[in-house]
Amino acid sequence: MIWYRDNGYRVDVVERFNSHVGPHGKRFDWCGIADIIAVPIIEPGGHHTDSRIEFCQSTTGTNVSSHARSYEGTTQLQAVISDVVGSGNIFVIHGWRKLKGQGRRQWFPRMLRAVFDVDGLKWEEWDGLGSAMPPWKQQSEDDGAEEQFELPSVAAHGAR
């Protein structure tokens, strides 16, 4: 949420917790897809030139692809994502991990944005703000090599 606020969004958590489900309770995402909704602050000279609302699923960096694949076999969730994207908004998965940045390890998001074409739901790497060097392209402190990520292939189930 700090990332959104620092980049000119009004943001809030839309995930809810039900303590009466199961032995330890359960978290429920907004319509099964989003933990966070962020609305860009539109002002002269601000970060944003458009008013698209961002619906975000936040996870760890290692779980980004598995979250994207989980939408592959779920027609109902694909329909919700299609409605979000089709109405001109953005659905994105943020995967948080520590990378070397400015001489120390910092938290950076890896972002996948949902897009629809004639073949259905697809995912594209996205930096969120048009940065010249997205954080996920930075070198890992552990091995010095650029991190490589596998983008999931998502079949067209219930695409509109």
C-alpha cells in the first residue's frame, strides 16, 4: 500500500476476514480476485494522466506465476477480470521480493497486468508507471544475474 501511496494513488484493502470459517478463519478477496483497490489521484502535474482504477492481487514474488495460473482454470474469475479490464480499469498481480537497489536490499514488486485479446486472457510484465528500468529487471544480490521469470500461458476460458 505504501508503493501505491508513494506513486499517487488513494488505496485501501478490500480483502475481508471471516473468523467463523474453518478452525482459524479465512480471508476472502474482492470478487475472488483483489486484495487492494487503488484509485489514481488526478491533479495537474501529478503522476497520472488517466483515471483507471487498479485492482491488485498482492503476493510474494515466488507466487506471481501460480496466482496467474490459478485464474487459468477458473471461468468465473476470468469473467470478473474481463469485466474489470473491459470497463477500462486495470487488474494486476504484485509479487513482492527483496532485490538489490541503491546499494542495499529493498522491496520491489514484480507486476503482471491482465490483458484480453481475441485469444482470451493474457499476462504482460508491467512496471506500473512507465519506468525506464523496471525493478524486476534489476540484478539479484544473491547471484548477480538478472532474474528470469516464466510468464504463465493462460487459455481462453470464458473470455468476452
